[in-house]
Amino acid sequence: MAAVQTREATELTLSEVLQRLGKLGIKPSSVRALGLPDWWDPALETDPMVVLEGAGYIAKRFGLDPLSVLTPGADIVLKGQLAPKFKTRVAANLEEVQVIQGIACRIAEAVASCTPFPYQGLPSNAQEIRQRILSNKPWVDLESLIGFCWSQGIPVVYLPALPPEFRKIDGLAVNINDRPVIVLASQKKFSAWILFILAHELGHILLGHVTDVPLIDEKVNTPWDDHEEQAANQFATDLILGEAQHLNWPKRLYFPVLQQSALELAATHQADPGAICFNYAWQRRQNSDWAAATAAVKAIQGNIDEPHPFQLVNQVLKKYLDLTHLDTDTQAYLKLLAFGG
């Protein structure tokens, strides 16, 4: 810390840091909840040296450039200055997702550093992955695809409860020291939906879309003209549904019929029944059939008593990580964001 103890740095106050973070859309309550260590006490905020230490924690935890945080009046920027590939529909959205990028990349770094086995590479296409999973499972579901990712040395982590002012993203794929890491942050509660997002991010990795900067998906499976998104969507569809993606849905089905049809087709086509329901809605999206699909998936998930998707993802995460490779604060931060403390 001695290198930053200039006259300006020692005049740093937490209120001034909070004010500048506010320009990024971060509320003071979120800074205190996520950016400061467990031992932080508001009574310490009159001590300039403690404020400096607190500002360092904020920079580290939010993936921010430390000097920009520690310099009073400076614009706070992300660490590294590399512009990520934002898959957003509106250019003005970019600033709104910068903070979640910093947090997600910080968590990805932590997870990558304590994954105790190397990245194994990937097969050449979705069909090969599908066949590998189907050799042991009736269909490609969220649990089996998480297991496949980890078997190849690709950690998967879910951030279930980010502060409400942070613009939500569906997922992020990033390379950390030549290891791909997938971070999920969708607020959807259906495992079949999260399955598609995970497969989509895996597609970005296999198809070479993730290079030296993070690739951030604001919304997956939104119809728009981006060849990488279209390719990742097709990869996910091939992987999860196989031939079931060509099923014809000529008429509207109410949810009890759709539920039963999906369960029957799942066995025939080796495809996740929830994914079949959502594929039905996607094919008939002009007819507004999403309500029936959602109701059918709710019924299916209830029938098989699935845990919440983030619990499933992070239970596997907890199983594989060796947290002894992390310092105490990074362990606490990872537990806070991935395991609720």
C-alpha cells in the first residue's frame, strides 16, 4: 500500500469513492454488501489508511482498476482496459453491464485458480458431445452438461443473487490463463432454460468466439442478426435436442397435453422434456404459446422435484474446487456470491 500513499491518496474518503461508484450505477448498499470485507466497521471510515484498504478491497472484488479507485476524482474503470464482446441488442446498454462484467470476471479468476485439474479441450462439434453424454444418460439435461463441462476442465459457476441495480446478463464465457470458464447469471428458474444458456456459452467456446476478452451475453436466444449468436444458438439446439429440433407443431397445445407430449417425446428422441416444451414455444412464438410451455415445464420440474438451477450448478462447483488455493478474502467473496455466504 505504500506506493499509493501520496497526498491525494491519503485524502481519499469512502463517501467520495461511493459517489464515483454511483456513476457506474452501483448503490452504496451494494458496495457495503459486496465490496467491503466482513470485518469492515463504519466507525473506521474516518481513518484515511483504513479507507485506502477498503478501497483496495472494492477494486479487487468488483474487478476494477485499482489506481482509478484510489485516485480521488478519477473515473473508475474496469481492470485491464480490454473491451469485452458484449452481445447486447442496444449499444447504449454497454455501460450498464460493465459492473457485472467486473464481478463475473473476478469470480471466474477465483474459480479458475482453484480448479485442480487442467483444461482437456473439446470435441469438434455438438453431435460428438451429445453422443458422449447419451452413452450414460437418457438425454442431455443440466446436470449431465455441467458434468461434461467439468470433465473437460471447464468450470461452471452461477451467480444467483446480484444486487438489483446491476443489469442482469444471462451468461459469460472467458479464458483465464488458457482455461475457459462459464459464469451464469440468468434469473430464470427453469433448469431447461439454464441448460440452453450453458450450452450456448459452451458453443461460443468450441466455435472459437471466446478469445482474449470476455464474451458477455445479455440475453440468449433472442432473434437478432449476429452470426456468432446464431451459431451458438444452433450449437445449443443440436446438443440438447438432436433430431427433436425438427418436430412439427402444427397446432396449439394446452399445457397438460404439451406436458404429456413432451414426456413421451423425450423418451423417443432422447431430449430433455423441458427443452422440448420451450422448443415448441420458440417455433410457435408468433402465436404467443409461451404461457402453455411455461406451465408445462413447471409441471415437469415439479414432477421430478428438481433443485433450483443455481443450487445444482454450485453444488458441483463446491465439489470440485480446492479453496486452499485462494486467500481468505477471495474465499469469502466466492462463498458470498455463489453460496450465499
